[in-house]
Amino acid sequence: MFLKVHRAPDGAEVVAVCDRELLNTTIIHGEITIQISENFYGNRPASEKEVRNNLKDASNANLIGERCVALAVEMGIVERSGCMMLGKVPHAQVFRI
């Protein structure tokens, strides 16, 4: 998986995680097009432990790919039924208020 944490000056953050094979690809599903870029998801591989540590306290997260979404489901962060399917690729966004 690839992971990048985006931090705003006010302390808000977005943890972006994608499965390794999806990086630098574009998914088109109907009218939806998602570019899975290094700019947003990073270019450094992250271990499952590192992804878990960043997701557990994340105020916001953007996840795309079977492995990272399954990890978030296992952690109780998202429910599978709340994920958008882009073809066979699950996508989830988490917003904690």
C-alpha cells in the first residue's frame, strides 16, 4: 500500500491510502473518473502497521483498493456497505466530526 498524510495549517489531516497496484492509474466507472496519483497517495510503500497507526486516529481518510479498504473494515472505521464500488475497486472516504 501507499500512504500519504496531508496536513492543513489548522491541524486537520487527510490520510490517503491506496493499494500498490493502483498507484499511477486511472479508474473510469460510468461518469466517475479517479486518478490515483503519487501527488495524493504518495510514492513510498507503507507497511500494514504504518497504515493502521495512521488510520486509527485520522480525522479524515481517503482509501482506494481492496486491501486498504478491507483493513479499514477490519478496524471498524468503515462498513463494506458504505463503500463505493468503481467496477471491482472499492473506494471509501471517512470524515470524523
